[in-house]
Amino acid sequence: MATGKGGWYYQTVSQAIHREGDILQALDVLAKDVGIMGIFSDWPATVTYYANCMGLK
């Protein structure tokens, strides 16, 4: 089990997430470059903040 930097939730991307804004950049890549339609989050504030800033519904 990974600890620190988000623990289990961020274990696959922990080397790329260094600042709070990095998760927003990761969401941007997932939305624009990968084309995801939705994302699960236990703490939806980050995803909601991103969606509101980008005008997504």
C-alpha cells in the first residue's frame, strides 16, 4: 500500500503530482487528450472545480 501523496488513490501517478495544481493538469490531459467522459472521485471538489472552470457539464 502506498503512503503519502494521496496514498492508494494516487499511487500510479504519485511521481508526477508534486503540487496541488498538478492534479488539475492531469485532469486536463484526461479530458482533452484522452477524451474521458467521466471520472470517479471520493472528494469531488477538485473534479467539480475543474469542470466549472472549463465550462463542462
